[in-house]
Amino acid sequence: MTNTLTITRKELLDVRRNRFLLVVLAFVLIAVVISVVVSAGQFRVKLDEYTAYVSALTASNNSATPPPPQLFPLQLLRGSVEYLEILGALFAIVLGHGAIAKEKQRATLQLIYTRPVGRFALPAGKLLALAMVWAIAVTAVFVTVLATLAIVGHATFAAIDMERLLITALTTWLYLVMWTAIALGLAALTKRLSTALIIGLVLWLTVVLLLPQIGDTMDPDNQVPGGLFASLQIAKPDEKAVLAHFSAFDTARNALEVSSVTKHFERFTFAVLGIKDQFNQQPLGVVWAGVWNNAVSLWVAALAALGFAFATTTRTALMRRTS
């Protein structure tokens, strides 16, 4: 335990001296703030259009006034979550890779292993430090998002909204730690550091971008803004009847999507935040009943990534010379 904490302190000092992390955090903060501002602006446009429409109805002596558009602040976080799932995963890979790469490049591993270091002290110490770093980063991001929603969106938050934000923040933290553990394990396992980084980036490209995008493209309801069935004014029962004729296709499409852990992360956080209309303003118990399988899949993937990092970050693998 003492060795683990010593390595944790060393890693935290290294991170504190690393300006790259501060640049990355600033970049992510700017991205999520812009996303919230743009979403709030789009809602104001809808509200102005509604006001103009109601004024036109009043001028024509028409008393049939449609309900005004409602602002659900947490739904404005769709873009922010997407930035975190894509850019966050990429930066997590770079951070995890760097935790091992610097030791190999500086030849400090030989010094570390001259001491009686435990079997899992090195991976445990580094992962603990990086998990703390991600906890600080995620807290900073969500506090910034909360402030932006309050200032720009003039939003007020109930206790349930804070619970939803906390669950989303914890899920985001777990997702980022998972990618960091994968990158750390790859850097320890492969003989060349460049090979580990390339594998990590290919994995990120496949899991985060390609598989979810292919699944979304195969969904016909995503090909029209607002949804194909909604644009055709097809009711939900009729929509299900239509899809029943393409059940094999839809099963294959969904299987392709859920093969990506990023899609599980997205579906769970979108449901918790109410970004998906079917879960908007629903109790958390109802949300959990609908997406518990996505949460379990994410936890299994995270535990597998941690197990991979511990299993591969061995003295033998780390001391292997590069060719």
C-alpha cells in the first residue's frame, strides 16, 4: 500500500507539471460551454417563432393557441455529452499512454524496480492518480456546465436535476477511467510505444466513431430531422407495426450499435438527463428500468479494462526493451 501511494503521489506531481492536461481541460470546457450556449440560442429562436405565431393568430382573431415550447435545461447538454464521449475518450487514451511512455522514455522503470515494489503497486498507483485527475476534471466540467445553464439559459434546478447531473458526472468519470486503463495496459504490453498509441487510436476510432455512426446511419428514423415517422405523422402504434416487418434488420442494426461501449454510455446518460423524450421528467426508477442494461454493460467494460491494465502492467512487460 505504501508503494502504491508513493507512485500515486509521483504521478500526481508529474500531471501537475504537465501543461498538456490544462490545455486539454480548457479546450473541453470551451467546447461544452459553446455547446450549451448554442443549444440555448436555438431554444430562444423557437420561443421567438412561437411568440410571432401566437401574435399572428391573435391578429386574425383565432383563439386556438398552441402550447408554448418548454425549456428543459438538462436537454441542452446533448452536445456536451457528445463532446465528452468523443474528445474525452481520445484525451483519456493520450493520458493513459503517457503515464507509461514517460517511464520508458526516461528509463525510470529500472530505478523503480530496484526497490521492493509489489506486483500491482505500479498499475494501482498510476490508475489511482489518473482516476483522481479525471475526478477533478469532470467536476470542473460539470460545474462549468451548471453555471453556463444558469447564466445563459436562465435555468433553475430542482433536487432531482442535481441528482441526474451527479449520476451523469460519475458515469462520465467511469467512462474516461476505462479508456485511460485501456491505453495504460496497451503501452505496457506492446514492445513499441508507437504501436500502443496506434492500437489505442484505432480502437477509439472503431468503438467511439465508426460503430455508433454506422448504427445511426442504418436507422431510417435518423435520416430526417425530427424523425422520419414524426415527419410522416405516423403514430407510435403504427410505427411499431411498420418496424415489425423489418425486425431482423433492426436487430442487426441495434446489435452493431451496442457492440460499442460508447453507445451504452450515450444511451444511459441521455436517458438520465432526459435528452431522450421518453425519459424526460420521468422518475429515476423508471429511467433505470429502461436503461439498466446499458449501465451494467459500461461497468463490465470498465472492470474489464482495469483488469487488462493490471494484468499487462507487469515488470516483465515494462522492462522489455524496444527494438
